[in-house]
Amino acid sequence: MDSQEFIEKCKKIVAEYTNNHLDVTDNKVINPEDVYVVWSTKVLKNNKALLSTPISDGMYYELTYNGDKEEIYFDAYKKFENIKFTFK
């Protein structure tokens, strides 16, 4: 699977997951076009990407493609804190 195909699949997976987990009272729907890539890489037959959505829920998603098994693994994470550390 090339990188572009992987990213397109990832965006669909994240949009579907997000829509299935939104509270119905939010009255929101996420489309694959709303999902954005934070970081991605391809090494040999494998891909990995971190993605997020414009919803301010602190969620981000890690998807990994195993080229040998032709499987995508999905992890959903919640950001709890953003702390700055300064070293001088």
C-alpha cells in the first residue's frame, strides 16, 4: 500500500470512529476531509500515522499498517495535559 492510499484509509477509519463515539447531542459529523495528519512515515512495507480532528476533545489517533499481514492497527488516545519544560 502506498502512503497516499494508507492516509486515505486512515482518515476514513478516524472519521468513522469519531462519529460512532460522539455524543448525539453534539449534532456534529466528521468527514474524512476533516481529519488531518499530524505525522506519518513509511518504512519498507509498513506505514504509521498520527491523526486528529478539529473537535476540541483532546483525542488523537495512531494507525499502523503491517505490510506483511496487510492489517491496520488502530489506537485512540486522549491528551490529558500539555506541559512546558524549559531547560537552561
